[in-house]
Amino acid sequence: MPNEKISLAHGAGGALMMRLIKEIVLKELSLKRAGKIGLDELDDGATFTVGGKTLVLTTDGHTVNPIFFPGGDIGRLAVAGTVNDLAVMGARPLAIACAVVLEEGFPVEALRKICRSIDATSKEVGVPVIAGDTKVMERGALDKVIITTTGVGVANPIISDSGLKPGDKIIITGTIGDHGVAILAHREGIDIEANLRSDVAPIWRTIEVALKVGGITAMKDPTRGGVAAALNEMASKAKVGVALDEAKLPINPTVRGASEMLGIDPLQITNEGKAILAVKPDYCKKVLRTVRKTKYGKEACVIGEVTSDRICEVVMETMVGGHRVIESPIGDPAPRIC
């Protein structure tokens, strides 16, 4: 529409954001595929080839509010988010570039703390920050700080988010909704329990061991829009259905209670240290056993399986015996969550 304006919901990872990208961004860019997966695939990154090796490139902007939150900060989020986008495409992260835009008056000590967090997170996963840029805007022209990180990794083979096959088991590498609920509760000043913390973490090591087992057909990290948006996108691309079991969903009791208080669905809110893995049935038990041995995969579990349903719906069997269609959110119940 000629007079339509951008809203916060357009950046929330749901249906409105996908429409904005498809109807405006992709139509106005002259897309040229450099490898097997391009921008038009709307995967977690794109591929290109150098010297016979397949590389993955991804970039991500981070606008989280508040910038310091229980379990992390914008620096850890920036590195982990980029590492995880590479990881779920099967790519071992090689290097990161980081651009920081600061508001005039931003405390130098806060910037120092963020830089230390970036450094610690990159060292945790062994990925150096090798390039960067810093800009400053007038007071009031920006809300504190924005960080953009770009990462490159090498993959063999590439794992896309469109490879679901009927019969595949769906594994989530840990509890659902931790990051989004922790941010929202902290933002709203709701003091629930001390263990309500973001899950933000770089999960390459968890993905790496799963890839060595084999049998993985598709992966995605359920960030904006949560598990609901991620599974709906995966099902739509593969033209299959997904059947979930509510009784098997790993949701921290504190997160569940906070979600009920805040009126949000844990399935529709951001995670920053989890991955969705689709695994061939014969490999499922070994992948699950292996993932559970890693630092960020201890609570991994099977939450459902892929069906041949051509309607491409995500349907959950509820604990009371009924069925509920899990739709991708229109926006996000908590804007500026990542």
C-alpha cells in the first residue's frame, strides 16, 4: 500500500516481516546467486564457493532493549546470534566482523563491558573478531547502541532449513522461550524468580557433534517468532506438515509461569541459544544422546515428527487429548528482543 508505514511488528520475525521482505526487499534488489543458497531462499545465511570450499555468509543487526539483561548483554547476543546462524547451516564459524553505532552520551564504561562480552563469547567458540566499524549519532537520534555482526563459516555439507522429510524426528536442543520471557519480564520490572535468565549462547559445539553423528536433514535456530515461526517456515518450504506433542515440550516452569502472567505463548517468543534439528529416525537416538553431552544441549529432547501433510501445518497434540494448529505469529509479543 502506498501510505503504509513500518511498524515494530515488521521486524519481529512473523508474517508481517516475511511479507515486507518478500514484497519490498527481494523485489527491489537485483539478486544474483553466488552459491547453492541465495538471499531469496531466506535461510539463516547464503553460500558461495572459494577454492573448491563452500562458505556460508550471514549478517545480523541487534537492537535488544535493555542492552544488559539477566544471562547476557547485547555483546554476547551479537556474537552468539551470528555463530548460531552459521551453525544451523552446518558451517563451522571462521571469523566475525562487528559494526557498532553509538548514541552521543553513551557511557564509555558500558561500551567497555560490551566489548569484553564480545571478546569472551568469541573466545568461547574460537571465532575471532577480525574487522569492525564504529559510528556515533546525535543524542536522541538512536536508542543507546546498535550492533551489527557479519560472520563467515565453512560447511561440508550445507544444511538448509528446507530439507524436512516425512518421518524425520524433530529435536529441540533445550528449553523453549527462555530469552524472550527473561527480557520481557526484566523490561516490565516483574521480579519472578532468580533463575529466569536468557539462554543466549553460541551453540556451534552442540551442532558440531550432532553433524558428526549424521542423519540431519534440516536445522534452524528459533529466534524471532520462536519455535512456532521456525517450524512453520521449515514446513512451508518443504511442503510437509509437523506434528508436535505438547507433553514433550521442554519449558522451564518459571518460564511457563511468567508466560501465563504476561499473556504470551512460549512457542512464539525468541530463543537465542537453541536449535531445531530434523533427524532421520534411525539416527535420532544417537544424535539426541550425543547432543545431551554438550554444554548447551543437556535438556535436548524430541518434540515431534514430520508428516506428509501437504497443508504444511504445524499441529500440536495437547495434553488434554485435543489438537491445536500452531500458527506463525503476525508479529512478536515483545519487540526489540534481539
